[in-house]
Amino acid sequence: MARTGLAGAVRVARWADNALGPGRDAATADGKATLSAATADRAAADLGLTSGQVRADWDTARLAGLVEVHGDSARPGWRLRAWDRDDSAVLRGWVALFDAWSLALPEPEGHEPAAVAETVSAMPQVLSFLQLSAGPVPVEQLLDLLQQRVTELRTERCEVPYESGAEPPAEPAGSPDAPPASLAPLLDWALAALAHVGALTCDAGQATLTPLGSWAVWVKLEQICVAAQSPAGNIEQSAEDMLRGCAQLRPNAARAEYRAWLAARTVGSAVSELIDAARGEDALLRGLAFEALRVVGAPAEPDVRAVVDEPTLRPYALLWLAEHDGLDPEDAHEVLTREEATWLWVDTAAAVADHGEAPMLVRHLESAVQPTVPRLLDEVRAVGHPRTVQVLVALAAAHPDPALAKAVRRAAFQVHTGG
């Protein structure tokens, strides 16, 4: 189902890779490797589609990580390269599209931004209800659930105490003491967007999760509800599997696992495996790989120094080298430029979004070097991290402040559209 749903996006991404790659004449015709109007028309002619279909498939390819856009250029994502041989790459691509469902279709006009943000925040509960129902659910019943959840969100915000002497903010439209205004149009938009990405179907006034949508919601519920299992046998695992097994351990226990794993291998092969794991898509493994390299110590220095020029690994490598040279770990971040620190912030946020809980993502805001959220968003947009859209979408869904969530969602949309 994931392959079928993303087939159009793969087709356009592969066309762009072949027609707009470095050294192709087509790349210089438009002056950049993104889909300008002329490029969309050429793709439409070559593929037998309309320009509108090409643009829609291109947007899907970007949200699914099949292409990565950096400024005014684009390049194939690792999922496109692994598409024919790696089912997990296909499923991860679809889950990335599922997580960004709120960008799949324009939100309806004439609604308060706070109500839109609240609808997006409430939809995980609606999806969980659909998954647990295991069958068609009347849209009216989902509307009741959505209204209850929105009321809860508004009540939770009002439970935050104000500082002594401070004036409370102006009451938003629809206070917790009054029922929410009709959310039916917003629910219709949410269901249409989720249907657009293939997560559900909506027919005859009833919504039903597709098998793919049900699987994705179940996986997310499982991540929340199932405790991490004991990492027994990590010594025999690959670097990636070992790091995954250590992800839920306390730092001291994880370091003990790293030492045991390293002791069973030659230093050279172990360091190479760890660096290869760090090059993967999972930002959590990237951070853990460099923690394991800290256990290796001096023998890893040549290999770490060799990857300093790789953009994905550079901030981690610079911090490792600074600590290895004797800099206090609390001061090591000073070796990073503002752009490198921002890139690392986004990468860490991606790890939290994939493996952590919503409050952790909200708290992660406090670790940013930027003094204000608008400054952070401006610099995050400029730094060009391939997971920027997904991180901002997750942060907007997690943050309890509707105004801030609105700003973050706007930034995600601007990055998604290239604005």
C-alpha cells in the first residue's frame, strides 16, 4: 500500500534525479534543481501528466523524504536510493508523510488559527479512537470526540498559573467555560488530508482507517505503551542494533554495553561501524554513536577527524574533538558556529520527535541558542536540515500555546513550499 500510494511521488523524484542531476543540461536550463514552472511543464510532458499533478507529486516526495531540498537546490533522499531494495525505507517514507498530514491540503479559510492548531493537536486522539474501534466510525461521533479534546486542551492551558501581578492574556474565542465553536469544517479538512495521504477513507458519513493507517497508529501507540525490553545480547548485534538496544538505558549502563560491544571487535572495524550508523537517517542513533565513540577514546580520533567535512556529522565530530582535546563538555558547544549549533538543534529535535514524548520536544526549545522563538524559526529555516518540516510539524502539534504553535506551523508550511 505504501509503495502504491507513493508511486507518483517516486516517479517524479526519479525523473528529477535523472533530468536535473549534476551535469545534465536540464539543470542549467532553469538555473536550479528545484521545480520551477518550466521544469514542472517539462516533467509533465515527459511523464504524460499535467503540471498540477507533477507539483502535487513533488510536494508528496518532499514530505516523504524522497527528495531533500536545500535552499534553491534539491537532491535525492536516501529513501529514493533504497526504494527498490528496502521495505523499511518505504514504510518510513510513508510514516513521514502521515506525520505531516496537516500540510497535505490547505487548511479551510475563515477559522481562527488557534482552532486550527487545536484540531491538529487533538487528531492523535481521534486516530487512536479509530484504530481501537477497528471499523467504520460515524463522523458525528468523531466530531463529539474532537470537541471534547479541544475543550480539554483549552482547560489545560488555563490551569497554568500566572505570575503574581501579571495580567492574564486576552481570552481566546471559545473559552473553556463555553463549548467550542463548530469544529465540523476543521474535522472535514483533517479527515480529507488524512485520506489524501492514504491513512483513512471517508464515505457515507463514516471514517475508517486503511490497513496502512491502522498499522501506523498502532506502531505509535505501541511506542508509547510498551516498555523497552532488556538489551540482552547486544554484544552480538550490529552497531545500529546495539545502539537501538541501548537507547533506553541510563548513561552508565549504556557505556557498559558500549565497552562490552567494543571489546568483542577490533577498534578499526568497530569505529567504522559506529560512524556508518551515525550516517543513517535516525538522529538518535547519530548521537548515541558518538557517545560510543567517546568510550573508544583516542583510537577513534583519525576517523572522527576524517568526517568533519560531512555536514550531517560535522557538529557531532567537532564536539567530540573538542572534548577529546580537553575542553569541558559544558563548554564544548562554543566550537560550533551559530549555523552548526542550529543544525544540531534540529537534528536533536528530530531524535526527540521520533523517539521521545511531546513534553520533551517542548522542553527542547529551551536548549536553542537563539533568544526568541521567531529568531530560532528564522535560523532553522535557513540552515537547511532535511528534517526541518517534520520537526516543526511535531513541535507545533506538541506545544500547548496556540500562538506559538501557529507560528511554528507557518514556518513549517513556508519551508515546505519554499517560501
